[in-house]
Amino acid sequence: MDSRRPPLAPAHRSLPEYVRHWAETTPDRRAFTFVDHPAPHSRGVHRTMTWRQLDLRVRKLAARLAEEAEPGSRVALLCPQGTDYVTAFLAALTAGLVAVPLYPPGLPGHGDRLATVLGDASPATVVTNSHLLDDVRDFCARVLPVRVIAVDQVPDTAGDLLSVTPHDDAVAYLQYTSGSTRSPAGVEITHGNVVANARQALAAYGVDDRSVTCVGWLPLYHDMGLVLSVAAPVVRGLLSVLMDPAAFLHEPVRWLRLLAAHPRALSAAPNFAYDYCTSTVTEAQRSGLRLDGVAALINGSEPVRPGTADRFHAAFAAQGLAPDVHCPSYGLAEATVFVSAGRPGEPLRRFALDRDALATGKALPARADDPRAVTLAGCGTPAGQRVRIADPVSRARLSEGEIGEIWVQGPNVGRGYRNREQQSRRVFGAEFADGTDGGGRWLRTGDLGTFLDGQLIVTGRLKDLIVVDGRNHYPQDVEATVQDADPAVRRDRLAAFGVAGDAGERVVVVAERVRSTGFAEIDVPGLVRAVRAAVSARHGLRLADVLLVPPGAIPRTSSGKVARALTRQRYLEGAYGPEAAG
């Protein structure tokens, strides 16, 4: 039987120890539920594992994996979303192996990346399930001959139960960064890192001492999906309810129904998902929802747009959604995932900033009604770690309101990149130029931001910054202007970037058209004029090129973000020429 509040867990050093603890103290409580949607209009088929069942399956599979691989070897997870994925991940850790969370070879557009990562990780074993076994074997035979094991073909009666207590300094898994034009890099996350970050997240979202249900559709190979839907529930003994990302994309109301069905639901999604729900969930679908029990909705986009939260709340306020459940957050794979977070129960902090000052590296307040103001959401305060702002060139610490690179220090920061010592020293071994601030090594995030009123403000990515005539322009800011200029521009499916020109940096925008409208129905010249005028008026920029491309033409990372660098590369290669309009 479930109770409203699981007993507090003692401090363990690894996720396998927590699984064992809950299996011994609350064996019949529900641990993980996967909601499958086998048909287009399915309301969902629930498959649940208790802590006792999970512990048994994990230790049986761990014993099988230990037969195939030496301690410290890599095990690649090519499972579909669901309880098999959870079992495989925890079994690898239990066996003293290093998990490599990945995805099946059928994920559209990511076959080359999967092959690259497998080559870099050099796993001793690959784990999938029986449904995908033949496909995975065929894929591995082409790219990396390796033993493939199906999770669901290891019987509960097979062999002995493996029980290993990993050291907290040992590597638990490799979290591969998205990668765009460069090869993906595997961040070494230790057992201590993931337990620390799970605790930090639980404390930040106010659930370290009370019960919630984690509801998620984010892929488990993604850092936020893995920590929020697996690590945090395991540390706290919470129920985690999972669904497939494809099920959400096909019918987003499914996510909202799960939020409504589970009291005190905690969930996370990027900007586009909230906007997607706002625009596609029908009035008839909304009428049956009650969202007054939602505990927290995390938005981990960079940067978080206050307008997204406003539109989502306006769309579902009648369903009881409270305005103070939105939690803008910031994180990255190199820090396991969570770095700072807004707290549930507090109003979303928004900051209207002077656009011209931002271009010179200063965050100065502006009137909220100023049409040239940039409004950003505060991403809360650091979650059990130290965060500083540094000049990325001089490495000097910057003061409040000065924009620089975000540096992080804490028990959740990974060890470095696998087999990349020079890059690891540069990214994970930063020091302030004057040696102050307590010393020690800092993680250089590559993200730009500042602190205002104690809140971390994320302004963009250092590598994506567009510099024209000595002034900084953030691509996501330009993209927001473009997508508001004409309804034919598909929201969050566009990229603004700089390219070299004879007279300096030139700015280009490549945008997808909405799926519901064909090229023949769009006044493309009029759209381009509207986009150019809006960007000129708001940013003082002259766009060198504006291209409207078909839906799906802009590449995305494995975590769903627009890959600006790869879009830029394809533009320079002329890949958008024959099919683009502009």
C-alpha cells in the first residue's frame, strides 16, 4: 500500500543503495509506472513496478551484465522509454559498470550521432529490449560489433542476485553532451555527483521533506529526464510516472492528464512544450482537466521566457493551475543537470532590461512597457552549490549586473570529459585570475549571465553570441522577434546566427514555416519584409539573409534544442538553397 509520505531515507552514497533501502523498508510501494499509448487516441496503459520488483529485476540484470563486462566497463543503453530503461540504468550501476544512456537506432536524424557516441564510449555490452533486439543488433553489427542483451529476456529466476556497493568517487555514467558540429563529449558523472544533484533538486523544489509524484516525458537519455525521473525519485522513494516523448508530441494533453491524475505532481519541460500545449490542447480537452494539484512545473530552457509561463497559465487557469508553480531553472550536463532554480510557491521573477546596455555587457533595468526592453525570467538561486560570474577572457570575477560567463563549483560537478584531458582541464579546471573566492577549481559553463537581486539571469550561450560593430546580440532574442513578426514562422523552429562578411559579421535567419500552411499559401516576400523590419526596429540589425524552409529542415540536438551551429554550417554549405524561400 502507498502512503502519502514515504519515510525519510538515510544518506546513501549511490542510487543502488537507495533502491535496496526502499525495497527493504517499503517493498510494496509503487516505484515506477510507464504509461504506454499503443494507439493514436489511447488514454494510456499503465505498467507499474514496486520497489521490491525493481530491486529484483535490477540485481538479476546486474548479475547478467557482470558476466559480460569487467568492473568499470561501459554499458550502452539503447532501450525505449520505459521501465526497461530504468532497470538497465540501475543494473549497470549496481554491477559496478559505467552506464551510457542513449537511445534506439530508430530515432530520426540521430543515427550518425549514435554511431559516433558508441565509437567514443567503446561499450563492452549494449542493453535493449526484445522488441528492438534485432534492430539494435543490426545497427551494432555495422558500427561496433558488441554483445547485445535484452532486459526482458533475463528471467527473474536466473542466477544469483548481485549486490555491489559502488564507491561515490567511481564513475556511474557518461552523459553525452548534445554536440552539433563537434563530436559529442561524454561527461563523467560519479555516483556521488548524481546523488548530490538529486538531493539538491529535491531541496530546491521543496520536496525533500514531503511527497510528490514525478511525472515526466523527457527522454531518459537526456540529463534532466534522467535526474528528475530516475535519480531524484530513487533518492527520495517517490513514485515516478513516465511516458514516451513521442506520445507527448502526438497528443500533448496526455501529459496534462497525468499531471491531473497524480496529486502534487512535479514535472519539467522546455519552453516549446508549454507553448505547444497552449496552442494545441483544445477546449474540449481542457474541460476535463483539474490542475490545481500540480506542485511544480520546471522550465529549464536557456533562457526561460516569462511570456511562455504567462501564456501557459492563462490557457489553463480555469483548470485550477496556480500561477506560482512555474519554476524557471538553469543547469547543464557538466554539473549533472541542476544548478539553480526558482522555488514553487513564489511568483515568477521577471526582469525588464535595457537592450542597448545588454549589447555592451550590462544588465540595467528598463521600464516593463518599453518596446525595446528585453524581459528575462530569473532562474532562482543556486541549489546547494556556488555560482559566480566571470569575465571569460580575463577570468576576473564580475559584480552584480555585469554579464559574463557562469562558473559553477559543487559536489554535483562531473569529473571531466572521457578521454579528453585538455578539454577537461580547460572546462572543469578554471580558476579566478586573482586566486580569490575560496580557490579551487570551477566549471566554465559556456553560458552567459549575471545576478540581479540574488537571482541568476541567463542571457545566452557564449559560442552563439552574434557580435556586430562591437555590440552583442543574443540569437534567441532575435529569434523571438522573428517568430512574432509573422504567424507563418514556426515557433521555436528557427535559428539566428552570424557569418563572416567582407565588412564584418553578417546576420542570417533560417526559419521553418508552420506545418499547416504550404509555401504557395504564404506571401514569402511580405514575410521577409516584416521580419527585416521587426529586427531592424527592435535590434538595430540589418539581416543579410532570411530563409523560410520546410518543417523539419532545421536540425535539432538529441535533447530537442535547435542546433544553431549545425544550421549555420548547412547554410554555408548551401544545403537550404533548392528548398528555401527568401
